[in-house]
Amino acid sequence: MSRPPTGRLFRTDGGSDLVLSRTFRAPVEDVWASVTEPERTARWFGPWEGDAAPGATIKVRMVHEDQEPWIEVRVDACDPPRRLAVSMTDGHGAWRMELLLSEAGGVTELRLVHHLATEDGIGEVGPGWEYYLDMLTAARDGSPAPDFGDYYPALKPYFDGLPARA
């Protein structure tokens, strides 16, 4: 892996937010399509099906996870092309996340915010999000897909040692 980790940890009233980011030389609408259209999410995260309206639940196939499970994801908020908030529950617990997009000068920043009730397991979660965001980058620019082995366990100490900021 050539990119240094981008994860940062911020304290909140409800726990902590793990924030990771990537930038793309592309309009915000194009990056939004990469994270919301099923045929494009299939290239880096997994396809999804269902009605993706706020309050609805969709099914997402986790094609880069063992056994490629389908999981249910609730769309909590959707404000195209700036904000997507989702939540889900799986064998590892409850997950609440947001994708926040902003554009300036033809460059779009994507921030993934994982709202954490506890920082337990951050050494596993952080490397996973770095991997998925680099998968998105590779899908967008046509570069080879990264190898998860370059992220975990190599980045675990970085994430375990993140200082929380106010």
C-alpha cells in the first residue's frame, strides 16, 4: 500500500467519529454516482437492490467479504449529491455511517464518517475502510484493485493508537 492512512478520530456527545477521506478530480455528481448507483458500487463495494429512499431498507452484497453475504442497510438520509447516511446491524454490532461530499475547483472530497458508540475494534474497522476507499479510487481510475493484506493487520497499530480530538 502506498497511501498513508487518512483515518482521524473525533470525540462526539454520543461516542467518537472515525473520519476517512479521499479526493477525486471529478465533479461531485460523478463521485456521488460512484457511491450510490448499484452498477457503480458493484465495482468497489458491492451491488445493492431495493428502494433507496430515506427510511427504506436496501440489501447490499458484500462481495469483498468472506462468503459474500447480503446485508440489510437502512437509508437514514439522502441529500444528493452531498450526503448519504446509512445504518446496519450485523454480527459485529450496529454501524452508523455517513458519506459527505464537497466540491471545490473541480475536485471532490469524499469523507466517510463512521459514528462509533465505542472505540473497541477500531484497529479492525479503520483498515477496512481504508481498503474500501482505495477500492473506490481504483474503480474510478482503472488502477489495479488493492490487496486487503496490505491493510490488515499492517494498519491496525495506527488505528489502535489514534488520539481522539475534540
